[in-house]
Amino acid sequence: MEDFFGSFNPVTQAFLVTLFTWFMTAVGASLVFTMKTVNQRMLDSMLGFAGGVMIAASYWSLLGPAIDMSEGHIIGEWFPAASGFLLGGIFIWAMDKILPHLHPNAVMADAEGYQSKKMKRSTLLVFALTLHNIPEGLAIGIAFGALANGGTEASLAGALALAIGIGIQNIPEGAAVSLPLRGDGLSRRKSFMYGQFSGMVEPAAAVIGAVAVTVISPLLPYALSFAAGAMIFVVIEEVIPGSQEKGNKDLASMSLMFGFVLMMILDVALG
């Protein structure tokens, strides 16, 4: 299977694996068909787990390789990782200011109102998760694009580990859209469609990231750290606060620890 998958070029590989991560978002969104009400403890636990996966992936799959690739840099091997990391966070911060969006738990807290308000909240919530799936897609694309620059079979395994980890954490992300929207009064079908739609951006972002680092190889360490910075900003600004603001701090924190350890094991064992 690995030999078959390895026969594709890195851009195609990135596209194919992000179809998988999109599917996992749909799996999470499909929980709306089996649950009558929103279980806040479960939602907070899933968000915490997703945060742990993203934090671990940001270092082992992105920042660590970026530092290794920067050995002998004229300023210092720390420079590409540091500058790219900060630019990634600034990018998401700027997008947050430009694009209207709504935090997932804001829907839960504002569940009363007219249908027009509900539809507006639905749209803003999807904007939020779609925006936050961009760095995840970029991270996968950049990791696979690195293979075009002389990556080894182990780096292919590492890129696959990153995709698996992000796919796992997309399950709670899909649920974090569909379940609150169902609690807000939308039908199960509409809630599911909104939830899975938030993952649709990942294949496009992955192709852009893979093409960019394939064409301009010197960008690779900057691009890897840019994706890491973008993901860490999302975790700090959205995922961790969203998982703890309903009072389930211990549960969310332990779930984050488990998510971090799982992603670390995947990356170290496969990469």
C-alpha cells in the first residue's frame, strides 16, 4: 500500500490524504444523526483532544523538521522557524479580523432567537471552522511537498502520520459545528451539511501548500513553521478556551494531554 501511494507525486498525495481528513470531518458531523441533545462534557472533551493533536503536530511534524532543514542558515538555524511561526500566527489573527465568524460555543450560549438569527449564527460558525481548517490543510500540503525536495521514505511516513492525526482531530471539529447547530434548532440534515462543509477547504489548502514548497524549495522551512504558527494560534485563541469555558476544565485538559500523546506516538513511531 505504501509503495502504491508513494508512486504518486507529492501534490496528488496531499490532495488524496486531505480527502480523508475531509471525510473524518463528515464523520464527526454525522454524530448529529445519533444524538438527540448536545452533551457539553463530550464536546469539551473532543475539543481538548483536538487541541492536543494540533499542538503535538505543530512541533514534531512541522517546527522540528523546519529547524533541522535550517542548519547552516546565515542568521541562525532558529531564524526560519521563528519568523515563519510568528507569520503564521499573524496571518490567522489578520484573517480573524477581516472575516466575520463565530466561536462554536457562542452558538450554544445564544440559542434563543428568531430563525433568521439562527441562520446567521450557522453561517458565521461555518466561517470560523472553515477558516481554522486552512492551516491544517496547509500543514499537510507542505509536509507532502517536502518530499519533492529529496525527502526519504521516513518523511513520507511522517507526513502520513500528520494527516492521520489531523484526520482524528477533525472528528470533534465536525461535531463542534453540527451538534451546537442542532441544539440551535436546525434540522439534522442541515446541521450535518454545515458541519462537513467546514472541512471542504482542506484539500484546496493542501494543494496550494504542496505546490508552493515544490516550486520554491527554499521556502520549505518557513512554510513548515508558518503552518505550525497558524495552528498554535488557533489552539490558543479558539480550541482551548472553547473547551474550558463551560466549566469542564479538568476533563478538557486531560483530553488535550491524551490527544498530544497520541499524535506524538503516531509521529515518532511512523516518522
